[in-house]
Amino acid sequence: MHNIANKDKCKGIIEKNLIERINCNDKYIKVEKEEYIDKCKIVHAKSITKSTTCSCCNKQIKRFKGYRSKRILLGEVNRKLLKINLKQKMYYCEDCNCCTVEQIMVDKYRRRSKEVTNNMIEMLIEKSNYSCIARLHGVSRQTVINWFDDYELDKPDKNDLRVIGIDEVNFMKTDKSKYQCIIYNHETGEVADIIKTRFKDDILNVLKDIAPNLETITQDCWATYKNVAKEINPNALVVLDLFHIVRYVNWDYNKGRKIIAEITNIKTVKYWRLLCKNSSKLDDKGREKVKSIIENQKELAILYRAKEIGYSAFTSTCQKEFLKKVYRFLKYLEENNITSYFSRLLSVLNNWSEEVLNIYKYREFSNGKIEQANSKMKDLKRNARGFRNFERSKKLALLVINNKVA
């Protein structure tokens, strides 16, 4: 149903001005007849030009040699494919003894109009697949893929990236890795590149090319990104993404909740979402339910309280407030002897202390837009039921994410 809706939505794009496109060429072509074959309308026309430019010497030539037929796909009008069977004139140049076939309506070697190409791009942006586009235009799926391979994206200026975000995404499984790496330009709001792997050498080679003057990088807790940034610029500012830090609070708390539930033989599986959710985002009914679960479970109540203090600390609005609350959080863990439950979070705080503080010092930087790009890439992967060609899938992802047509 989704593909059908996209098909109907995009029909108006190619129906517009197709007849006018033929009419505007009245001084070049003459329509001889029209016929219908199956669901296709074919217009037979021939050239009425008097001269053309020689492809060899660029002189105007007028000596007529003969006709060459060319069938051009113009799109769809009134639920019928519109094609024109055009007889183009071939002229002979007496100076260089060469024959030149004139080019009318479309470029040389092209058998489709610009409207068809633009419609294909619009449908791909709307997340239609190649098969849907092929059915609409009455061609094979491989033909549509060839059209897309020929299309050139409007390439962004990648040679002066200074503030970037970087993250990995499980887009397609390759021979080397199942994760790809996204480079996001914070200044322009575009995805600058998608790297085939997240290995250090591959990332370093790309960033040396597109970001030689790197100043700031936002990332998760993957140490490779930081090491690459420091190799390019030892003074580069590294800012961790807040979402990934808060996620460690939830992961460690959830791990502790399972351990306590197993030891005390209580059942918390049914209400694990309520127990993991920040209490400030619960309604009155949810808070009452959580209270009834933990009121008779001292260890679970202590762990739940630690999680709430951790949420409050890491969602602070400034560095001073964060330092005050995180000290309170660490003190609470020690007093209640539950530091072992939050081992991964404490490890991150010890190894990334400077980068964590940068979160609250430079609030304008985050990886929120990259997570949005990740979501779009996963939607493309799901809609296509997987990809096999990395360069083509990368091109499609850049088209959909940046949403800019050349």
C-alpha cells in the first residue's frame, strides 16, 4: 500500500508539461500520427530541421543524408505511458567527411526525458523501491538501476569540514565489516560521507581527505574515533554525545535489576519498562505502580533511587550543576555499596572525563541528527530487504538523507 501511495503521489510530477514538451519542439519536429499499444501511447514524429552542428569540426552543415529512428520515454499521462518514436535527421559534412545525427529533446545516447529521471529521484526520496518505479515506467528493474547509476548527485563541498559528528550504523554486511561509519557536517547539516567500515585506517584516510582542518568532533564512546581525530589534529575538541552516556545509566540499572530479581525471587519482567523509565516522564498511575513494586524491596528501591539520581545528574543544563549532581550520585553509590552494578558507567566516567565535561560546556553539539540519519538508512534497508552494492546503496542513502536533487 505504501508503494501504491507513492506511485499515485508522484504521477503528477511527470504528467506536468509533457504534452507542452512536445509542443515546444514544434519548430524542430512534426507529429505524423498517434497509436495505442497495450497501455502505451506512441507518438510518431520526424525532424523538420534544416541544419545541425558537425560533431567533428563544429561547423553548420545542411546536406541531408537520411533518418535515424529513436524511441524516447517521456513519462505517464492519464495512466498511459507516453513514448515518442522520433525520426532524427542525419547530416553529412563535406569538409571532414563525417555524418552527424542531430539531437532533439534528449541528449545523445539517452532514451528518456528529464521528467522521467526527476520522477525517479522524487520517488526514491519518498522511499519507493526500484521495482515500483520500473512498473510505473514499463521497464525492467535493472533498467531503473542503470538510470540511477547514471544519475550524478549534487556533491557537497567536503574539503573544508571543521565540525563533524561521527557514528556507526548497521547498513549492510560487507566482506570486512557489518558496520558502516557516517560523517556528518554540523555546519551545513548534511551527511558528508559514508565509510564502508569503521576501522581506524579507513576512517583516517577519508578524514584526511575531507577534513584536514578538523576542529571539533562529536561521537559515542568508541575510542577509535577519538584516536583518529587526535592524529589529524592533536588539539581537536572531542565531545561525547549525551544520549550514549544516559544509555549507560539505563543499561547498568537494568542489569542490576535483573540480578536483584533473581536473588530475591521477585518478578519485575512484566513492568520493566515502567521501572526503567525516568519517573518524571511517568503519569500518576505509573508512579503508583512503581511505588507498589519497590516499597517492600529495599535493594531494588536503592537501585531505583540511584538510577533516578543518575538521570538527574546527566541531564543537567550546565557544567557546574552536573559536577554537583554527579558527585552526589557517586557518593550515593558508595554509601549503599552498589558501585558494582554501575561498573560500565563508572568506567566511561574515568576514561572519558574530559569529553563528558565537554557535553555541558558545548551544549550546541550532539549526534541527534546522525541518529536521525541512521533511522532513515535503516528504513531504506528494510524497504529494499537488504543491499549488496555498497556504492549504490551509499548513493541512495545520501540522496534520501540530504534530500537534494541536482
